[in-house]
Amino acid sequence: MHWAKDYIATLAEHGITLGDNGHFKPNEPVTRAQFVAFMHRALLAK
């Protein structure tokens, strides 16, 4: 199990991270575009 599994699940529950068709690849690098999308959704989250 990946150490960030619970954190990723929490972000997914809040719609901040969406994964690739519901599959997460926590060991893959995050692109700048993905990071900007995460931050945008996080700032809009209630």
C-alpha cells in the first residue's frame, strides 16, 4: 500500500484530484498542468 493512499482518497472525495479514470499513479511525476488543476480545484473547494 502506498503511504499517501489515505491522503489521495481524501483529495478524491473532495474532487481535488480525479486520477486517470479513477486510477491513481502516485509514483508518476505530476505535470505543471496537473498541479495547476489541483490548486485551482483546491482553491474553489468549499
